[in-house]
Amino acid sequence: MAAPTTLPSALADAVRDESSLRRFLHGLPGVDQVGVEQRAAGLGTRSIKKAAKLHAIDLAISMVDLTTLEGADTPGKVRSLAAKAKRPDPERPDVPQVAAVCVYPDMVKTAADELKGTGINVASVATAFPSGRSTMDIKLADTRFAVEQGASEVDMVIDRGAFLSGRYGQVFEEIVKVKEACGDAHLKVILETGELVTYDNVRRASWLALLAGGDFIKTSTGKVQPAATLPVTHVMLQAVRDWKTQTGELRGVKPAGGIRSTKDAIKYLVAVHEVAGPEWLDPHLFRFGASTLLNDLLMQRRTQLDGHYSGPDYVTVD
Amino acid sequence: MSDRVSVAKTYKLYIGGAFPRSESGRSYPVTDSKGGFLANAAQGSRKDARDAVSAARKAFPGWSGATAYNRGQVLYRVAEVLEGRREQFITEVAASEGVPLKKAQSLVDSAIDRWVWYAGWTDKIAAVLGSSNPVAGPYFSFSTPEPTGVVAVLAPQQSSLLGLVSVIAPVIASGNTCVVITSQERPLPAITLSEVLATSDVPGGVVNIITGRTAEIAPWLASHGDVNALDLTGAPESLRADLERSAAGTVKRVLRNKTGEDFTVTPDLSRIRAYLETKTVWHPMGV
């Protein structure tokens, strides 16, 4: 097993072979379930108002990975999504652009053509999304195709079956190879926390993904319930924070699925600030995988600025 | 034997089919006509109104998409349950409005009859207010009435049940959903009505009832971008012009009936008609 970057000796030991990897992952401290849920709920009650809220809304908009991952996606839908990414609220040019548009590999070219020169990234899911049930060759081909088409970010899924049956080495290899196939593109590793069952597993999977070289760890595909939750995101934020203390590197977190309201988004931002730290309050290190969230952010933004409640008639239809 | 301590009811809001307390945590004492304490009612805030509008918007596709016949059956069912609670309503109306039991009885009976009257209209609206239009061309042109959307209703301040029923029933009969701000001083029959709605077949969110200060909440509903129409029946005189002005900001339909409307008189279709849009279709013929 090859470590993708130069790691401090403790971590380099962990990736020497499969048994040392297992020893390392099972040696991670267990997550206090009651504690993390209580802390997440506690931070969720924090009240963010007025100027701070407006700032949080704009920050959240700039962190959105505007996503469409439906069987019914058409080039037209992807183009309109790209237009929305560039100008989320056409009547208000001061609204920031979103961070990226996230589509299936065959739609990457359409999105990339639309977004050329805007600074908005094109993210593509790959590796037999969302189940991850295919052969290694197909997963790698899927990844290469996405990158060739112009994706600058790749969202891969891990093989949860392998992870849950304890074949950590296999999962590690897969991430390393996909990372190679990505080339310059950023790699986000989807853990699909809804299928990992326990917080301990989430912590292990997070570390596994970080060790293998994932630039981001992402909660979910959005196709499995429960998707992103606050406590799960807490555990993942702790992992990237600890990664930074041990290696000095900054890695990102992306909750995805089920975040629909501005209130939820702000709760996540509070968690980022308190658990990871203020430097993670940046689109390069924290993203929201969402589609309906953007409209709610825009409506809330209008409410803040206009002094009365807005409605869905005043924002674009997805 | 010790005297039994009776269980007092907590009067809460009715939003999206549930009975939450006010988000603000506030409540206010409700008194009878002579100033005696009756109960504490929840004092709704602008955020309760906002939640109620979201609930009403969510319920709109289902309720407006239901067949008129189905809506009629649901409203008849409400009348049946109202009838079963007749005694409770008589007591509450008598206490709230300070009228003798006999008078309260007739008010409650009229309220139930009013509900049935509007229930009967559900599947007749299209026939009476719609039309096929004679046009000079090879087209079959027809117009059908469709519900406006989410209606904010400021319920009458005096008539606590008959007036309330007379403003809610015409809104929902045609498929609109509504957010109702009850009479400020006499909100108790409205909360009991919401218990009736919750236990008949009305889907949650079709009617949302908020108790509290009309003057505090009404401006937020009048300016709300997701409210399509506003009924000013129970609006304070001093606020009417302002409410109309801010309603114009988002192009709402506004029903501006004078205060002091006599609800004991059998109504006409004007309240139903006020919350309808007309859709006209031109269909090519003879090709």
C-alpha cells in the first residue's frame, strides 16, 4: 500500500499494510454518541441575526455545490442550472456565485461549456454513483471520463460493502487509484454515512478517506436516508481538524442531502466554526451539496434586505 | 370527599394540522364580555404567521387538486363534527360574546348551516361562474374558475364563530388554503373550530389558525410574498389603508368589506368569487 503524500511517521505506519491500517482505524477513540448529539443540538440553538445572518447567507450561497443528479436530467436542465450558478438571483447582481455545479459524468461537458471562464467549478459524481457496486476498471474509467470531459472536482463513492465487512485495504486502494485517475481534479470521497450505521464507523471512514488522499470528505449521495445530519458532520469536522493538527494539511468537508433551509445551513456553519475552526469557513474547505437549499437562501436574503417575507414566485424554478 | 379540580384546556395555535404553542412563547389572557378570566391563548408572532403560510402553501396543490365533489364531502364532514360539538360551541360563544344561551344557540346553528351552505357550493362554482364563450372564430373557448392560492384572512373581531365560519368556508370551498388571524378578544371558539377541522378530513395546512394581536401580525401577512390574497374583514380601521398599500406591493387580491358586516344574513357568492382566478382556454375546432 502506498501512501499518497508524505505523512508523519505515525500515520505513515498506519498505511503500511492492511493489518496496520485496521489496527489504526480500530485504535481511533470511540465517538461519544450522546455527547456529540447533545453538542450538535446545543450549537444548533445559537441565534444568528441581522448583519451576521446576512453574512452567513452570502457565505452559504458561495459554498453551494448546485446539484442535479436525476435520471431525468437533460442538457437543457444542466444549462439552466449553470445559468443559476452564475447569477443565483438575476435581479440582485451582488449575490455571490455558487462554488460548483455537480452533475453526472455525461452532463459534465454541457456544464463545463456553460461555466467556462466563470471560476465556478464543475463537479462530477463518478465510480458507479450512487451504489458504488461495480468493478474497479469501470470505476476508474468513469472517473477518467468525467475528468476528460472537463470536471475539476470528482465526487466518488466508497464501497460500503467492503468497508462494512472490514476490507479497509480494498477501500483504501480504491480511493488511492481514483485519486490518481483524477489528476489535477479535486477528489471528494462520499462516505454515505446513512449506510455506515455508527459514528465510530463514520470516524473510521473519514480517517480512511483522508489517509488515502481525499481532498474532501462528503457525507452522502443524497439517495439514501438519512443523508447529512449535524452530528455526523461534527464527527467529520473533528477528523479534518485532527488531520490538520497532525499533518498541517487542510482538507474539506461537504454535507450533502437533506439540507433544505437557511436555518439548517446556518447551523452547519456554526458547527464548522466551533468544531473545525474559522479557517474552514471558506468554499475551498466547506461545501453544501444541495439543490433546493439555494432558493431558500435567496428568499431569506431577500427577506433580510426587503424587510418582508419573500416567496417562491420571486426566485427561479429549479 | 374532596372537590374535583377540573382540567383547564391549553388553547394553542393550529398550523399545518398540528397544535403548536407560539414560537415566541407568549400568551395573553382572554376574558369574557364582563372582563372575567376565561383562558390564556397563545399570542402568535410574525414567525408563526410565516410558518402558517409555508404550511398553507404546502397544502395548496393537494387541496386545490382534489375534485370539487371530494372537497364538498370533506366540508360536509366538518359540519357533522361541528354538530357533535354544538353544546361546547354554545357555551364558548355565550361566554365570549356575552350573549344569552338562547342567542348563542341560534348563532351556532347558523354557523353550522353556513358551513353546509358553502359545502354545497364546492361542485357548483365551476358551473355557475365558469362559461363557454361565444367567439368569432373556429375555437371552442371556455372559462373555468380556479383558486387564487394562499389567502390571509383577518377574521371578524365581533362575531367569534358565525363570522369566522363565514370567512373561512368560502375561501377553502373553491380550493384555496388559508391563514386566519382570529378575533383578538374572542379567539376561543376559533381554536375549538380548529380541533373540529383536525378531526374531520380536512388535510393539515388547508386552514391555519393563529390567535394574537391582529395589528401585530397582519402587516407581515399583507407584505408576505407568498400570500396571494388578503381578507381585511377584521382589520383595525386605522390599519386598513396601510395593509392595502403593502398588499399592493406583491399584487395581492384584497377583499375590503366594511367592518360591521351582518353575518346572520344568508350571503351571496361574493366571498367565493373574491378568491378565484378565471382561466380561459381557446381550443381549435373543426380541423
